Amino acid sequence: MTRSHLSESNPTTLLLLALAVWLVAAGPATAADFSLELDAQPLQVALIGGLSPPGSQESRTFADTASGLRARLDIYFLHLEFDFQHFYAQALDWIHAGVGYQTTFPAKESEWWGSSEFVLRAQAGLLVLGGTPETGTDYQTLTGVRAGATLGWAVAFTAWLSLEINMDLGFVYMISDGSFGYALGVFTTLGLRV
């Protein structure tokens, strides 16, 4: 199995360059055209299959729980996301940086939570899996790409505080070892929007 490092960022560099060119061509954004959201992800329950954790020679299918942090930037219809999760049973770090499309659909308001909406996101990006092998050697990383979609229900408690309940399905190709896999998860996020 080939070992990779986080410093291998050529795909990310090209992605950021393409984004910069697109933004220049599109013209300046107004406050209504973009938003930044920082989310805490207290709990995710996921089923992951076909992937080999760092240091393992075999593909596994396993269920695990995770928590983490994510940052989201919406510019016009474009959705950028950086996501870090730590899976507890596998001691596995999941780091994903992606770009894609987001759209929303209004949901029924309630006196309990106020306004709400359904959110659909589709994206693709760079994925890094990190962990320490069971043999106890140094921390290792594996690099791949991921494409998937997320369907969520978002509640806006205030203009800057929101809660989301999401279902996510993604497909993964690990460049490091040539394996294919998938991840199906349900998770919640508590976010601050600026």
C-alpha cells in the first residue's frame, strides 16, 4: 500500500484556481450572494464499506460513530465545504474538502422552531483518511476523491444559529491503493452563520 501525505495538494490547488477564475468572471458578490457557516457535528452514525484504513491490507465494511467540525461557504449557487470527522471505534480521521451545488426548499414553519427548509447538496472533492495502524507505527494518510449528495432538514433558530439533521451518501475512490468504497451516514450539525 502506498503512503500519501496531506502535502499532496495539487488537485486542491487546481480547484481553488478554477474557483478564482469563475468568481472574477461572475463579478463582485453582494452580502446576499454568499454566507459562511461554521458547524459543530456532535454525532454521526455511519456505515462505511470497501475502504482500507491506513496500515491495513484488507478492505473493510464497518459501522461507527463520529464527531467533528465543518466549515461551509456558499457563493451564489456554489457550495464549498471543509469537513473533519473522527471515527471512534476505528480511530480513523476523515478529512474532506469539496465543491458542489446547493439548493433549498421551504418547509412548514412552526411555533416551536420558527422557519425551516430542506437542503440538497451535491459535491465532489479531495478525501484524506488518517490513522495509526494497529502495528503501532507512525500516523499514516491515504488520499482519494469522493462524490456524493446530502439531504438535510435545517432549522434557523435565529439569523445566526441553526440546526441540521442530514442523511449523506458518498462514493469514494482511493488513489493510494486503487480501492472503491462508499459511506452512508446520518448526522446532526449545530452551526453559526456569518
